[in-house]
Amino acid sequence: MAQHVIIGSGSIGTNVARSLAGRGESVLIVTRRGSGPEHPLIERVAADAADPARLTELSRGARVIYHCANPPSYTSWERDLPPLQTAAITAAKANDAVLALTGSLYAYGEQPGGRMNEHTPLAATGRKGRLRKRLWEQARTAGIRTVEVRGSDYIGGNAVSLYRLIIAPAMEKGRPAVIPADLDVPHTFTYNGDMVKALVTLAEDERAWGRGWHVPSPPAVTIRELARRYAAAAGVPPVRLIQVPRLVLSVAGVFVPMAREMAEMAYQNYAPFLMDATETARTFGLTATDLDTAIREQVTTPPTEIATPTR
């Protein structure tokens, strides 16, 4: 029996597993394909984590269940996320395990000045934000020990991110990077290694249970500045950036489902988006990794080590 069960082997699930195994604890990763990192203390199981009975069986004896799965496309959230949440709650309750949830900032919705701290009301009006709020409330009121750790857009070694999806391909091909965001407004980015550290720390600290917390993250920067730092770290000239007007997303959303999903969340990318994690840092002694350290790690991580979102 593993001490820890992890649902998902994407960027966060993979690194949570490595972190726990690195300190000598046994881990079981559950994904549909049995994927995950190789390590003597990590067992990989191919199973449907949305099956409550199967996940309960696999979680026997676990102290913590880490829900790190995320569907690869916005368009499947409504279908895929609720069954996963229900199964994770069922397994945690049956096995008296802590449920640690990898959260986001979606449930807050659009906030004045784009500012959010650990006590900002969950006031989302969009479908995805309301779904995230509903899933957290389901866990919080389920009679289990649970915590949700919330971060902003990821940067870092094997993160699926703005860099990997848009900026790096543009730098490699010597062409402009077309970005659906305002290039000159401040935005918080979260190092995925800091998300992992926060998840593991808060899952095992009873002071954290029953509420959401933010991952300490570097000071906000603009996308233009972020791209400049990526180019500097890679030793190449800065890539030319082309900003997609917000209206274009809205018009494209009439015809393209993915564009429609992106348009719903456009407030995050066309105005300041600022996450404050002061209370988390003060309470648990966590600090943010320097932005340039995270950038250098991301630039030097081989593409073969990139973990795609999976369950």
C-alpha cells in the first residue's frame, strides 16, 4: 500500500510524485495509460480515476490523495472534472485520507484591479469559474480533511505553458509569436515547483485544511517582459510579439469552440491579473522561487521531458 496516491501525471502530478519519492515515501500514480515518472518508490497504475470504487481500492492505506488531473482541453471540463472530483472525495472519505486539490484562480472570476488574495470571494460568473467553485464547495462540505492550493499560470521546467505552446516555437522558427493577451499588463505567473512544494506542505499541515490557499509566486510581470527574459535565457534575440485583439477572440468564439472557451477567460489576459499569497507565505514559511530561475529551468528542459496534462 502506498503512502500517497496521485491522480494525474502532468506537470504537477509528476513533480509531486518525484518530491515524495525523493524523501523516501511510497507513491502510487493513477492515470488511464499508467504513465508517470520512473522511480523505485513510484508505482504506476492504469485505471479510471473517475471510478469511485476503483480509486477507493487503490487508495487503501494512503495518508494523502493528491488530485492533480486536468483535462487537456477546456471543452471537456464539464464532462470530465465532476466525476473525478466525486471519486476523489469518495476515496478520501472511505480511507480517512487527506484530499489535496490542485486549484486555480478561476473561481474568483473578474476582480477589481485584477487583485486576489486568500480571502477574495469566489464570485465567478463564467461557466468554468462556476464549475471550479462548485467542485471546491463539494470537497469542502464533504466531511473530509481537504485543502485546495491555488496558483496562477505555470512557468517552470516541464510546465505546459505560454512559453512551450507559443513563445518557444516562435523563437525556434524565427517567426513572430501571436498571443491572445494584452502584452503590457502585469500578470502573476506561478512556478510549478512552488505549486508542488505548497501542495505537499499544506496537505500535511492541519492548519491548512478546510480552505483554499495561494502559492507564493514571483512579482507580476508583463508578457512582453516575460518573453524578453525567455529570449535572454535562451541566448537568442527577443521574439517579435503580435497581440490578438480581445474582440477577435469573441468573434472567433462564434465559430470555434476552443476560441469561445478562451474568450470566456479573456479577463485574465487583457487586464492586470494579480495573485497575493502573503498569508500562505506567512503561515507556512513558503517563499517564491525567483522568476529568472524558473525561466532558466524551463528554457533548458528538453522537450522530451515535458509532461502533458493527463489523467
